[in-house]
Amino acid sequence: MSILIIGKVLEIFKSKILFFVGRSVPMEKAGIVYECMRCGARVPSEELELRGGETKCIICGYRILKKVKPPVVKRVQSK
């Protein structure tokens, strides 16, 4: 019985990892996106707000996240 429960939990965990790791999250759709320094999972800021504002990875629980820079370079005119 417990092996079946563990199998289901692992399936859910793998689907979450496949969703966040290796797939880019569109910046304009997700707002600010953070990347876990340990596992590389991408965590949208909305997901952090849903979890009570804690700054930690939703996959591995590591507390060091870095902000992902947008893929487009802004060009600013100087005078």
C-alpha cells in the first residue's frame, strides 16, 4: 500500500520537475521568474506569493534563488 502512495507522489514530483526544469517560462506571462541555484528549477513570483511569500524553491526547498534576466536587451538612447 505504501509503495503505491510513494509511486504516486514520485509521479507528481516528476511532472512538476519536468514542468519547471528545462522549459522556459515566458517572461511577459509570468512576470518575474527566479531560478534555483541548486536544482535549476524556474519559479515564477506568483508561485512564491501563493506559498506565503517564502523565498525558496518549490522543488527542492533550497533558499537561494536568482532572478532570471529577460532574453531581450533593452536599448536606451543617450543624449
